[in-house]
Amino acid sequence: MSNDFYTLKILPYAGIIIKICRAYTDSQEDFEDYYQEVCLQIWRSRAQFRGDSKWSTWIYRLSLNICLTFIKKKQKNKQHINSGETLIADTIDNYAFADESLNLLYDAIKKLSEIDRAVILLYLEEKSQKEIAEIIGTKPNNIGVRISRIKERLKKLLDGKIN
């Protein structure tokens, strides 16, 4: 990967990539692996970007797909190794935001389903419902309702009412 490509096409969106990778990982090692893989896949797939959407939308979608693929592979490997035990992420993060409230929010977000994590991360990035739908591959009219339900679940998680 050339330094120019990384500097011009990936680095401006590093915040997006970091947030997505952080939401789908439970350790610094996994985070670094996911981040590196996302950057590598952006570089490898750059010729496939057709310009049908914004570059940032494409980066979101690619980042989400890579993280979800990693999770599925990890779950398959874990289930195979543990003879069918379910994967439960109980590890404590080795990295954190300086603001404790952000750490609590990300801990709550990690308890959501994979697709709900994607939706709320995009919502927190102030993406439109149409753009969120495009990124996750659903219809825009469902996004508003989904966001409301996710907010309610996060509120309950943060208030300690559910696990």
C-alpha cells in the first residue's frame, strides 16, 4: 500500500474505521488485526469503487463487512475448538477512550446484535437514514424505528436494567 493512498484515502476516515473495529472487538490485539485488515481490503478493493456512493459510505460498508466476516470466522473457530460452546466476549478492553462515558457507551453497544451495532454507529456518525440503509443493505423506512428501539435498549443497558 502506498503512503499516498493511505494518507489521502484511508487516514481521513480512520476515525470511522476505528469506531467500527472497536465496536466489534474485545481486545487490543483483535482491534489491531481488524483495523489492519480493513485498511488492506480498502487498498485491495479500491478499483471496485464505482462512485455510486460517497467514498465514506463505501468505507463504512467495507469496514462493517470485514468486521462481520471476522466475527463469523472467529465464532466458527471458537465453536469448533470448544465443541459447540457459544462465544461470549468477557475480556476487558486493553484500550479505552479518555472519556469514561464513551467507554460505557461502547460496552453497551457491544451487547447489541451485529446489525444493531452497525446502525447505531452510523447514527452516531450523523449519517442519514437513507445512507444508513444503503450501507447496511436495508430499506430506509425501517431505520427510524430500528434506531428508536436501539436507543431504548442502550438506555436500559446503561441504566443497568438489563444485561
